[in-house]
Amino acid sequence: MNEPFEQVYDYSMDAWESGLAIRRDWPDGSHELVGFNTDLAKVERFLRRDRAYWRHGPEKPVSWEMVWVSRRDFSLHASRSGCRAPDCPSLSESLQRVPRMRRHRAER
């Protein structure tokens, strides 16, 4: 199984608090969670760098999804090599759970 080249943690939060992570899906049907953080910009940067890293390799993920997950579940998932569990976070589940964020006027 592939070893993630980078795990990003945000230790400023408690284990039950949620943040964002990247879910990599592999051709064999397995997946992994990487790049956990509470800062959307940091997770997006991780996603861009992760896609660039895997772009030219002999084995590539088939998809990447940004998912909502607790820090505890993210840490537990790191020990699930080759995970295929259907109850792991996915994009569609995350979209239902992520609260809407207001944009500041300067960002509009």
C-alpha cells in the first residue's frame, strides 16, 4: 500500500473537534485520509501539492475529495492501511455536515 508522503495535523484543537482532510481513492478501491487541518487555505494548498506529487508516478490516486472529519477519526484512520470501509467520510456526506460560512464583504 502507498505511504502518505505528508500528514498535516492541527494540534491546537481537541480530538473531538472537526476539520477538513483530503480523501485519496486508489484504483484498487482503497482510500486514505491525509492533510488534516482546520484552515481551508492550508488544506487547499495541501491538495494542490499532493496532486502535483502523484501526477507523474506509476501509481496514481483515481480521485481526491475534501472531507469533514474529527481529528480523532482522522488519527484512527491513519492506522487503517488499505481501508475500504463504506462508513469513512466522503464528499457527499461532508457536504451535508459542513456548516455554511459567510463570506466577508471584501471577499465578494
